[in-house]
Amino acid sequence: MDALIKIPSSEFNEEVFKKIRSLIKSFDNAEVTIAVTNVPGNLFRNESKEEYWSRLNKSVVDIEQGKGIVFTMDELENYIHGIPGK
């Protein structure tokens, strides 16, 4: 599973960090990348055109296969703590 979590720096605090850390612990051999940018959407600025399209096409296939998940912060917290359907 791949997850991209974007939050404004004004909302990043110890509580959010703990939630992200809890999520990461549920996966073996997880890789974490932290990017800080002043320009929204500039996260992948170093990738080639081919890398961009490859990533985009993989995302389309993942969504078509039902692998995409969108969380609100409350839903993420419930998911981390194993609370079903809340």
C-alpha cells in the first residue's frame, strides 16, 4: 500500500506525527519520505516525464482494482486503532 499524506505545516503537530507513526508500524519494511515544500504540488519535481506517467498509470490501475483509500483524519485515527466502520 502506498499512502501520501499532505497537511499544512500549521496543522502538523505531535498528535499527527503519532498517528502517522502508528500507521507506519502496521506495515513491515515500510519506507517513509518526508518532503517540505513551499509550493503545493511540487512534491515530485525531480521525477522524469516517464516516471511521472508511470506513477500516474499505476495509480489509475490501483484505483480500478479497488486499492485506493481516502481518509479523513478521524477515519485515519479509527483505522489505526482498528475501530471498524466509524
